[in-house]
Amino acid sequence: MLKTILKVVGGIVAVIVLFFGTIYGLTLAKVDISSFFVMISPKDKSTRPSPGAVSKATFGTTNCSIDYSKPAKKGREVFGKLVPYGEVWRTGANEATSISFDKDVVVAGKPLKAGTYQLFTIPTADKWTIIFNSKSGQWGAFFHDEKSDVLRVEVPQSSSDEALESLALSFETAPETGLLIAWDKTRVFVPISAQ
């Protein structure tokens, strides 16, 4: 009886190791397996550990929306540790953050065509690179392809005395229009205006 139990447990462990080893190997080989992660993710984003959120605004006559997942600090040091400096970040959790504009806009002084983009960022201690990528349906930043980047802009980082427990992405309409990225004590404002 013990031999049978050990064989079953050994078989289960082998399958688990093989499965995760394959996923890890494909990731290292830069094979895009985003559709697999999307398929196994709970469709109801509110039930995830990093729940989904949507922010919408209108700049002039341009409708903007952003769809992202809200990771929490949970006592961790966020920027420079949990989110490493100098590396591409999905700007949230789970799927890459998606941002849409129904008309052409100007982002930090540079034109961006109407459309839906994956929003990636590269945080550093004093400034962030904001990336609008045209490849949809990406999971995380594991398979970020620079060839699909449509626009990159740099914006300064600032600090606040107030620490936010969860990531918040929101459109601001006054005194300037744009996107505010806020988490822990870090604040990044990306100017966005209608063309």
C-alpha cells in the first residue's frame, strides 16, 4: 500500500515539476505564452489577489480609459525592490495594463494615434520611461517586444507624504490633464491632452 501511495505522489510531483519547468523554459526562450496565462486566469478580476480596476476620463472630446490590476504593498518595499529599477514593468499585476484613446492625443509633448495600447513603464529613482506598445493581450512584461513600442516618453518621478497601499492609476483633469501613477509614496504624472 505504501509503495502505491509513493508512486502516486511521485507521479504527481513529476508532472508538477515537468509542467512548471516547461513554462519556465519557454519563458527563458522568449516564447510568448501570454494566451496560456489569460486562459487560466479567473475571468472575474475582482476575485484576484490583485483585483482589476478601470479609470475613465474625457479630455476635450477625447475619451480615455485604462484597465489594470491593483497590486498591494503588503509591507514590502515597492520601487527598487518589488518593482526593480531599470526594468520593464507591466504597470500593475496580471495582464499588462491596457490604455485606450478614441481620438489622437499628445503625450508629454509627443503625438499618439487613437487606439488601444499596452502600457509598460521603466521606473528609476528620479524618472520613468512610459511605453505605449501596440501588441495586445500580453501577460505581464515577460514578452514585451520593443519592436511593437509605438511611443516612449520620459517623465519625472515625485514623492508624497501619503503612502498608498495599492497601485492607483487615474486620469487627472485639473490643473493639468494626464495620467497619474501612484503607489506607496511614489507619484508619476504623464501629461496627456487632446490633439
